[in-house]
Amino acid sequence: MLHPVAPATHAPRFLLLYGSLRLRAFSRLLVEEAARLLQAMGGEVRIFNPSGLPLPDDAPETHPKVTELREMCPWAEGMVWCSPERHGAMTGIMKAQIDWIPLSIGAIRPTQGKTLAVMQVCGGSQSFNAVNQMRVLGRWMRMITIPNQSSVAKAFQEFDDNDRMKQSSYYDRVVDVMEELVKFTLLTRDVAPYLVDRYSERRESAEDLMRRVSQTSI
Ligand SMILES: Cc1cc2nc3c(=O)[nH]c(=O)nc-3n(C[C@H](O)[C@H](O)[C@H](O)COP(=O)(O)O)c2cc1C
């Protein structure tokens, strides 16, 4: 099971989320830069626009923005989460998106076993509060969060008038992170279902099956 007979040959697929609704949001610009890099490395990308997404549980699951977000998840083999740091934390907008993604929908596991890269933009000096929190969140969503990460200090200085990221060590780090994300995704995507297959869940479903069999009268 660790060596699939027919490894996937399609372009690796990435979903990119950002945590701001500002018109010129640097977290969005950073995600767009990451998307260009992933495409240049042979990946396919989709970016979710969080504008209009209701707060968790403030609308039915059939809300079009919730559906849009949820439909992108099974498609993706890896994700990028990029949040601004606000008051030393990820934004509510970032967290709300993750809170709308269930751990499993029947047999579909939208995030489990998939790769994740975390990035943040700062208004001040470089800090890591948002990426640290997103690492914890990635663990909760049972994702393979890659070791490298990006934190862009004084993000307002790092993008030009065409909304492109200027050359800098921050830009080089984003390239490093995306390169690592592609490698981890190619290494793990074929075995993701096996990696998240758990003894306790197998046991639970076996017990459930036995219970149903014992209740069946012939
Ligand atoms: C209420 C508020 C709190 C903020 N807190 C922090 C912070 O704790 N650390 C930091 O580096 N920047 C902080 N900032 C600055 C934002 O991170 C910065 O403006 C960032 O570019 C916003 O992301 P966006 O451009 O994607 O909208 C704060 C901004 C606001 C409005």
C-alpha cells in the first residue's frame, strides 16, 4: 500500500486560502505569487475568495460560498493558507474558512492526509504567531504541514505598483516553501488514504458492522 501500482501522473492540485477582505490585501497578493510559482513548477491552482462567506453556523451548509469552498477541497491534493497577523493571531476570516471545512463528509476526507504550507503577512516586524497557530490548525485537520514556512515582515513594502512581489529574501523564501510543498505533495498524494487509515477507526467500524449483523434477523 506504500507503493501504489499506478502512481498518479496528473499535475499536483493546490487550493490556496487567504485571510483578508481588504481590497489590496497583501495576504492575497502573497497567495497569488505562490500560485504563479506552483504553476511554474507544474501544479494546478485554485484560489478561494473569502468575500461573502458567512461566519460558521450563521448560514446553512447549502450557502453558495460554503458550497464553493467545500467543493474545492476534495479536488485539492495540497493547500496553502496565508493569514495576516492581527493582534498576534491569525484572522477570524482565515479561521472561519477552515471551520467550514468538515473533517469528513461520508467517505470523503477534505483535508486529511493532504499537504499544507503556511504563510503570514505582518504589518510590523517579522513574527510567527499566525503561522504557529495555523500549524496547530493543520494538525487538527490531520494535514501534512511541511516544515518550511514564510512570514513577510512589513508586507506593505514588499509589493510593487503592479501588485507583484519585489525581489528579496522574503520572495526567495516563498519559492523555497512552494518547492517544498510540491515535493511533499508528489511524495505523499498517492498514499494519503493509507497514511490516514487508523486502527481505532477500523475497530469502530468493525464493531458497528458486528452490531448491525447481530441485530439482523433472517
Ligand atoms: C486590528 C489590527 C491588528 C493588527 N495586528 C497586527 C499584529 O499583531 N502583528 C502584525 O505584524 N501586524 C498587525 N496588523 C497589521 C496587519 O497584519 C497588516 O496590515 C496586514 O498587511 C493585513 O493583511 P492584509 O494586507 O492581507 O489585509 C494589524 C492590523 C490591524 C488592522
